[in-house]
Amino acid sequence: MKRILFTTVSLGVLGLMSPALGADLSPYIKAPPAVAPAYDWSGFYVGVFGGGGFGNHNLNNALGPAGFANFTLNYDSTGAIAGGEMGYNVQSGSWVVGVEGDGFWSGIKGSDIGAFNAGALPIGSIDATNLRNGATLRARGGFTVDRLLMFFTGGWAYGNFQHTNTDPVLGVDQFSTHRSGITAGGGIAYAVTDNLIGKFEYRYYDFGRYERLTPLNGQLPYTVNSTYSVVTLGLDFKFGGPVVAKY
């Protein structure tokens, strides 16, 4: 009789505990949290850019430097610049390296006519320089924070120039020339979408020296050294490139 009573009581206690135990058991396994995607900068891209630039030109002839300067005379140039580019990036961790080439049209031009009109030139003619177009081929490297890229760039530059020397009495001597040089700079880029990338960039160009040994208007032979600072905004289209999971 005691055994039957104990068994009955035990079964009753287990029956009362079953709903509580069932409530403690999770009805499903919770899914893992969503993984935030990280932008991948690897891949091929093409784009366009535009902006403005400032040039500085040192002319030297047989008269030699003026005072303590390293030039006979100096003048500036300003104007717009626009072009197209293509490149390829490879990303490893937060670092990006790549190569980029571009071609550009330039309206950066200027002369020393202001100094001539003021009677401040050591020579009796006006010189003007026009950077007409050019191209670059550069290495590029930078650091990323997801969709933001901070980069530096540098390499070879090529420019086509038109120079005009005007003597009020002896006439005009105009010629075209081209120069190879170097360029370096940096900027920031941001991936607005997975394929569209906007950027802001500064570049410095040094095209070295071109020379005019036999001016057709009887002027002394001379050389011109030209450097430029250019600021541009650009928009690139990146082809493909997976989005990488970030844990």
C-alpha cells in the first residue's frame, strides 16, 4: 500500500513540473547576428575628373638671373583642367595598392604682360606659356576605413606646351614643345555605391625645362622651367569586386 501511494504522489509531482520544464526549453535556436559588409576596393575602374590649376614659370636667357633670383624673369598661369582615367587596385586588409593612368586637356595659361606693361621686365618682349594637354602613369597606395580611402600617388607625367614670345617691334615667335616630368600628390576617395566612387585630389607636376635656341623674332635664346599645382574632383566607376564579410 505504501509503495502504491508513493508512486501515485511521485507521478503527480512530475505532472505538475512538466509545464514549468517545458517553458524553460527554447522553442527554436536563435539565428546568429547579421554580419556587416565591408567594401572591397579591389578591381578595375574608369572615370572622369575636372578642376583647376596654377602654373609657375622661370625664364632664363643670356642676361642671367635677376638679383638673387634663379631666373631672368618669372610669371604665372591659371586655368581649368579636365580628363579621363583608368586604373586597377588590389586590397589586402586595410591597405590598397594599384596603378593609374590618365589623359587630360588643359586651359592653364598665362604670361608676363602685366610686368611688361609696368616696365618691370629686364627684356623688351612678352612671354606666354600654355599647357595644352598631357598624360600621367602613376603608382597609387593608401589606407581604407571601409568605404573611405586616403591615398598617395606619384609617377611619370607628360605635357604638351605652346610658348609665345611677342616683341612689339620684331613680331611674334610661337612654337610647340613637349616635356616629360614627374608628378606626385594625394587625396581622398569615397565609395558612394558599390560601383560609383567620388574623389578629391591634389597633384604637383614638374615638367622640367624646355628651350628655344633660335627665336624667329631675333630674341636671345632662352629656357623655361614649368611647375604646376592642380586640384580636381573626380567620379570613377568600378567594375565588379565582391563585398567582403567583416567580423
